[in-house]
Amino acid sequence: MNTFAPPGGDAIRYLNTFLTAHAARLRAALAGKDRGASAVELAVITAVLVGLAVAILVIVVNFANKQGTAITNTNVPNPAGGG
């Protein structure tokens, strides 16, 4: 009977099982010539999404600046001053 149980033993067994299954799936995919999405495709998609985000940011900042200028240039009448 082994009374010594290292801490995290269950986590280590789970990790070992998970990595073994992942490696088996990877070997099966490579044997079947299934490469999935290439790094170039993912890089292009990421670049397009970053470009869209930057474009939206520029539009929002320009709109906010124009509205801020419009608010700053507005004359508010002073009712206490009689006018």
C-alpha cells in the first residue's frame, strides 16, 4: 500500500491524459494531411480586423473632437445678467 500521495497527483494525471489525447489527434490530423488554417491566413484575418478597429477608433475620436469643439464654442445666455 502506497500511503504517499504527491500533491496535485490528480492534476498531473489529468494533464497527462489530456496531452496524450491531444497528441493522438495531432498525429491523426497530420497522417490525414489535414493542416487546418495556415498561419498566413490567420495573420491576414488578424490584420484586417485590426485595421477595422483602428478605422472605427479614428471615426469615434474625430466625432468626439468635433462635438467637443461645438460644445466649447456655444454661448450660453446668463439669465442673471439680464440677457
